[in-house]
Amino acid sequence: MFGLSELAIILLVVIAVIAVKKGPELTRTAGRSARILKAEARAAKEGRPEPQVIQGEVLRPGTAGETEPGPGTH
């Protein structure tokens, strides 16, 4: 049977493996969330309407059809 220390080591290894697989996805999600929060805070500070965020692109009110490129777009 396994002791408590062996189970703790196995648990740490499992957590490390899961973190390696899901880490980049979680980092991208956190980055998107931070960009959205920053854009909304900037809009609130300037007293303008909130920017509309669609699939990583920011559409500012009054700029019909003109978009700022999102991350990973060329």
C-alpha cells in the first residue's frame, strides 16, 4: 500500500501533467479577459460607450466595418 508521502508525490505529478497540457489555453483565456477588462475600463474612464468585442477584435462605436486586428491575425 502507498503511504501519504507517495500519494502526495503522485498527486503533484498528475497536477503538473495537467498544467502542462492546459496551461497555454488558460493563459490565452486570461489574456483575452484582461484585454476586454482594460478596454471596458478605458471606455468607462473616457465616458464613451463600451467597445464591442467580437472574436478577439474590438469594434468601437461609430467605426462601422473598421476593426483593429486581434491577437494572432495578420
